[in-house]
Amino acid sequence: MRTLIALALSTTLIASTAFAADLGPLAAGKPAGVKQAQLGTAGWVLIGIGAVVGIAAIAGSSNGNGGPVQPTPQQAITTTTA
């Protein structure tokens, strides 16, 4: 479980720096694009929540305390007397 959390955290750290590209200064007299940026956040939030739920579901299903005990097959032993 710890390794799964560490993997998720390291992935978000790497991904956040990859998406934070330096595009340079804004053009003078042009709109900054705040409205367009605000419109797209809901989709990213939903994707992030879905990823967290998926990771939690995988971790929960693989973290079982053992499955049902499988019965051992009975072996027939035959003896012969001479």
C-alpha cells in the first residue's frame, strides 16, 4: 500500500512540472485567458477524482487478507497384501 501511494505521489509531482511549461510573458493589450482556463477545470477535477477512486479500488481489491480456503483433494490409497 505504501509503494502504491508513493508511486501516485511521485507521478503527480512529475506530471505537474510537465504541464507547467513556461510560455513566456503575456502579450501586451491581449486578454490573459482566465475565462478559458476556468472553463476547463471541471473536467480535470473529475479525471483526478476518477483516478484516485480507481487507485483506491485497485489497492483495496489487492489488499485482501487472504481468499477463501481451497479444499485439498482427497487421495485414495490402496494397499495390497500378499
